[in-house]
Amino acid sequence: MPGVPSSKGCDACRRVKKKCDELKPCSRCRRLQIMCIGSGQQRFKFKNAESQLTKQANGGRKRARAVVSQGKILANCPQISSQIPGNELAASFANTLTMNDVRWDITYYGAFLNEIPRRLGSSVALDASVKAVVTAYPYFRHQNFSPDAYMEYCNSLRALRESLNDPVEAQSPNTLCAVYLITICQSWLGRYDDKLKSHGEAIAHLLKITDLRKCQSSFEKDMIVTLTVPVILEAVVNPRIQMSSQWWEDVTRRFSVAPCPRHSNPPRSSNTLSTLAKFPEWIRRPDPYIPEIAVVYLTMRDDAERMHQYLGHWSDPASDSFTDSTTLEHCRYQAGYTLVVTLALILNTLLRAFDSNNTVLVTEAFSFCDHIIRQAEIACRYRPLGAAYISLCLVVGCSTAEDPQQLAHLQALLADYSTDFKEINWIERVMWLRASFYNHHLRAGSNRNTASHYEAGGKLVEAAWGEHNRRPESCCIM
């Protein structure tokens, strides 16, 4: 039979053995401005139980004892199972997912996170990573981390390393999910290790060794697609991420969805995952792909124009509410539009390397940078999570801008946004991407004037940030 603890206090009060008034939120949590989880919640503790079964044989009563396992009791009591200690972690994570403030909504990291609670208990690494996220999240909101958050983070690393040492577990989708959650937690804590690899590299490595044929459930498919997109985007600005063309083809063949119609409502990008997967290769070696790049650029430019017109139907958000559906829709659509503009700007810069006298491309590049600046200023109210994509867009802007005033504006915005997630070295990405574009200009035989713009811009970037601001970027996972 279940034994019922007397305390119905919240997790925070119970952890430090303080009296809880069981309000929602309780007075202590409200005073300390921390997340109040489990206040007033009845907790059950199940133990192995024995039931007496009565059997009648030969006209007499015989008693037989049957031991009923805890697992069978739980299977027959679904209405209670959600309260057992083994599911307390799932309840805490589910509670974290209910945050609908766009500034702190962790489903920004992927809708598949909603499926994680039901998978808990099947992987030590996944359980530990969820525990780390649940513990760190309240402190992330208030930027005041406790030793508990760091302890659970270290525990998750320990559990993950044990899973990675197991050849079977290393290829499990649960382990891949655990890596993703730990990178999220690491970005909140701002921790890094000089000797280890970056987030994107760690995820890319596990994506390469994951057996995609075994990813059949909707959770696994959504997770693969969700993780593939940020790996592609980081590969655009991080030369250390190298994925074979065969792997990209395998992923896009198995998990690509149909492109949005050109005239969908609301307008969306009509490009597919397979097109996006080509960007890293195009940046590294654009020469053989210029005709294809030109076609994709025209499509993205048109998509960006239609999306900009639709976005213009919204007035600049001025409401203090961050939880209503209109705000959420604006935040998500603005993110999609800004990323399309950023990708179009990359293709524009590659095309200008081979057609430096094309004044239309120059004008469009300036306009794209202006749009990125404008959206970065508007999205500032959605920081940190609702605007986490902006830093990548600003990196591309800083890498392509030729106008000194525009470049200075982009640099100032990037310096500001960089304070949200301190462990990412955005400056290093700007330096590498700008150098790549500059080399393409030189190699393609562009005129001296255009190349000098890039060289001057590169010197402005170095003067603004300098070598002393650089530090190794890495993560503590692998």
C-alpha cells in the first residue's frame, strides 16, 4: 500500500527543509523570485505489497498468498501512477514545458521536447539531462545559479559519458536527445572547457553515428530534423563541422517534408531541408555551384519579399503581454523571416564574389543587412529564448556588410546579444566567415575596389573586437 508523506510543500522548500504555506506559488518562492514546483501536491510512495487471495477447493476455504509486483499495481492504477516518485521528474519537466512566455518558452528548442516526459525511465543519460534542465531553468530565468544547478549539470555529464562508452547506448536516440538537452543547459550556465569540442560538433558527431534506419517514431523523426537544422546553420559559420554529402542525402531522403506552396497563407519559405543542407558546401566551395546558387537565391529573395509584406501587417509589438497567441505567432514568424533574409544574404555575397559589378546585388545586400538590423531591434523584447536566433543572423550581417556605419551598427547589436549566451564565441565565427567571403572575391578575380571593401571591413571587425576577446569555444560533453 502507498505511504503518504505528511508534507505537501513545494520542491524548493522541501529541499532546504523549510516550512511551506502550500500556496501556488508559495510565499517563500514568491519572495525569493524562484520557480515554485509541486506546492500543495500530494506525494505518494509505493512499496511492494502482498494481497491475500481466497480460493475455495473441495468445499472448504483455503488461503493463498500472492505477491503482486509493484509494476502490476501501477499498471492497474493509471490514475495514481503520475504521482509516484519515479514520475516526479516527468511532472517537473512537463511543468517547465507549460511556460508560454515567449521569452522563456523552452519549446523554442523543438516541439519534440513535449514527448520527453513519457520516455523518462528508459535511459540514465536522458533522465540525468532532464534533471539538469529542470534544476537550472528557474535559475536561468533569474540569472542567479545555485550549486544545485551546477551539481546536476555535472551529474548529467557523468551519466552521458557512461552512455557514450556503451556502443549500443551511444547510437540511441535517447543519448542524442540527452546531448541536446545538456548543450541547452550548458548555454544557460555559460560553462565551457578549453580542451573539448563545440556544441554543434558534439551533436554532429552523434548524428553521424546514429542509425537513422531505427528512427521510426514521430519523436525520433522530429528530433533528427530539429537537430539537423541548427547543425547546418552552425556549419555555415563553423568550419570544424564536416558532414559527408552521403549523410545529408540520407537525412533529407528519410526526413524531408514537402516544401510549402509558393503562394501559401501565411507565406513561408519554399525551400526544403535538402536545399538548406547544401549551404555549408556552397560557402566552402561555391565555384561549381554558381548556377544553382543563383536559382535558389532568386527563390529566397522572392520568399523574403512576400514574408516581409505579411510581417508588415503586424504593427510593431508594444503589448506588455508575452503569453498571448498573437505575440507567439509574431515571434515565430519573425524568426522564420529573419532567417530567410540571412540565408539570402549569404547567397547574395557568394554571387557578388563572381559578379562584383552587379549593382542590383550590392543594393539588395545593403537592404538585407538593414532588415536584419531592424528585426534584431524588434526582437530584443523577446530575449533571451524568443530571440536566440538573432545572433547567428548578426554574424552573417557582420561578415558581409561593406558600409562602415552599417557594420558598426551590426557589431553593436551582436555585442549586446552575445551577453545572453556567453559560452558561444560569435566573434570567431564572424572572422572566419568574412575571411571566407574575402577569399572567394580574390580567387574569382573580382576588381580591386570590391576586395578592398572586404579587407577594410575585416580590419574594422578586428579593431572593434581584437584578439584579446577571443577564447576557445567548446563544450564539456565530448
